[in-house]
Amino acid sequence: MLKTRDTSHSLNVDKIRSDFPILKRRVHGKRLVYLDNAATTQKPKQVIDALSDYYSNYNSNIHRSVHLLAEEATEAFEGTRSKVQQFINAGSQEEIIFTRNATEALNIAASCTTSSIKPGEKIVVTEMEHHSNFVPWQQIAKRRGARLEIVSVTDDGEIDESDLESKLADAKVLAFTQMSNVLGTINDAKKLTKLAHEQGAVVVLDGAQSSPHISVDMRVIDCDYFALSAHKMLGPTGVGCLYGKRELLENAPPFLLGGDMIKEVHRDETKWNDVPWKFEAGTSNIADVIAFAPALDYLTKIGMSNLQNHEQEICKTALEELSKVDDLEIYGPKDPSRRAAVFAFNLGKIHAHDIASILDAEGIAIRSGHHCAQVLMEKLGVPATSRASFYLYNDYDDLEALIDGLRKVIEVLN
């Protein structure tokens, strides 16, 4: 048996679990052990209730009508924008753009920088990027005749800073992740942003994995753009956010054209709306943006430092205990202070999908595949990995279930 948690000094996981209806479910007759949080997190009843409340009581479009329902919907929608600003400590609400997801947010950031990139100039990314922060830059480099420079990842799962510094010279853009969705690596965003700015580069930071797990502060990091995704931080699907420095957003062209992103339309001329609405064309995902607010409230009440401490305790124990499983290779930093509780691994020659299938039969949900990071898979020399990722409602009993499940995999397939 692994140790039990002293709830007087950490999160009360049992109480937290009671807020998540899905965690009462049984899968194949077993207790659900949900360890696929890097893909999406489960939703507390506060978020589910907020969705139902909107559709039941004040369903209406926003920014248009003057009747009471529309005013209530607009106020709630813009209230979420204010909460996002506070959560990431942005300079103003106008620097927060609602998108469909982090992928769209990163594409908007890329679009904002495209016109400033000239043939032969450098765009710098890293080997650990999710496709959402790699493919847009790859394609922009091809269209603009620019050079895509890819920074190496060390054998320890860290960005090779000497390689980064050499490739940053005269770069126009540095795009990198604050936390790897495969390796769990937590990059020093403030330090790397400063290095890039010293070379005159715009910094686009992928915060899809970091914002659910650690405190993020735009005024401290000083990046130019930052993307996050609501569904990875207890919120609904279909909602992402792009933070952008106001002067950059004001000077950038809109991403989509149509309703609500205009001030005036005449036969020969159109005037764009102010930021952030210039980037929010058409009817937004109103209900899910509104329901994102209680998710942010939930995380704020828990406290991001408390959440990070909770995950660090699990991470340290997981690295120790998983290392005892025969033929198990974990990728990423071995120092728990340098990583999150996200563990991509392979188990001997057993295929990642077979591992996931057997664990599923035990009620354990993990991810298997390339995790939208095929460049990193090529670096690691593997076609795929299994991945177990923990969150605030996971505890040592979930880790123990995972370890027992992996031993069952070995028993069945070896």
C-alpha cells in the first residue's frame, strides 16, 4: 500500500471528488480511475449547473439586443473575461480574446505575426511542441520563405538552452510550450522570454498544459501571446483564450471576418471593432464561456500553489514507485521539481494501445499514441507512448491502481 495523504496539510481530495459527478461512475465494474487529464479534465457540478442555468433561465445572444435576457448573458460572458484576466494577471480585459480552443488561439497569434516575417528570417520552435504550436509556424515559414529553426531537447527532457541561444540570434519569433504535454517538463518561461526579447523576437507561449497546474502571470513572464484551454482546467469544451499585448492586437489584422467584429460596414470600406471583439467574429460559444467562470472560481478557491504542491507530492512518489515496475521507461525530467505529474512511458516491447486497453478493463483511463507531438516522438525514437496524467482529484490510491494495472499488463502480455 502507498501512503495516505494527511489532509490537514494538503488538498482534501475526498471532498474535491464529491464535486465531480462522473467520478462516482464505475467502468467495467471497477472504480473509475481517471488519469487522462492532459487530454481533458472532468467537470465539477458547479460548471455543469452553470451550463444548465444559462440555457434554462437567460439563453440569449450577446452584444446585440437590449432586452433583459441579452443584458444578463452579455454581463455573464464579459464577467468570465474579467476572471480570465485576473487568473493570468493580464494588464486589461481587452487583452483577453475568446476562441474555440488553444489551437485556434495559437493560430490567431501566428496570424498576427505573419505579415512581419520576411524571406530568410527565422522562426524558432522546439522539439517538444504540440502540433498546435509547431504546424502553424512550419506552414508560415514555407509561405513566407522564412527559416524554421527547431531547438533540441536534451536526453533529460529539457530544452537545450545553448542550442536555443544560438538559434535565437536575430530571430523574429520564439514559440514554445510552458509545460510539455508529453515530458511534463516545466520550462522557465520568464527566462526564455527575456532571452528572446533581447534578440527582438516576439514570444508566443503555449499555456494549454501549464495554466491548469501552476500559477501563470503575464506581467511577470512578459510574453507577447499566451494560449490556454478551458477544458483542461475544469471548464467546458469549445472555449480557449488568447492573451495578447494590447498594442500588438490593435495593430494586427482580424482573424475572421463577419458579424460583431466590426464597427461600421459601407460599400467600399469596413471599420474593425475594438480589441478584443475585433477577433471574436460571429456568435461566440456563449454558454460554455459563461460556464468557464465557475471553473476559474474553483481553481482560485483551491489555490494554484496548493494545487502545484499536491501534484508535486504525487509526482515525487510516482517517479519512485513507477521506477520499480520492470521494463518501464518514463520520459522527461527525473527531478520532480522540474516537471508536472504527467508521465509518458513505454513498457518493454508492449504497444502503447495494448497497455491502454488492458488498463481500461481495470477502470483506468489513460492516453496512448503520439499525443500530437510527432516531432518529439521522432526525437525519442518511438512511434507512441502511454501517458498517465494526474490532477487535483487524483491521489495515491489512483497511483496505486495504475501500478497494479501495469503489473496486470505484464502478467497478461508477457
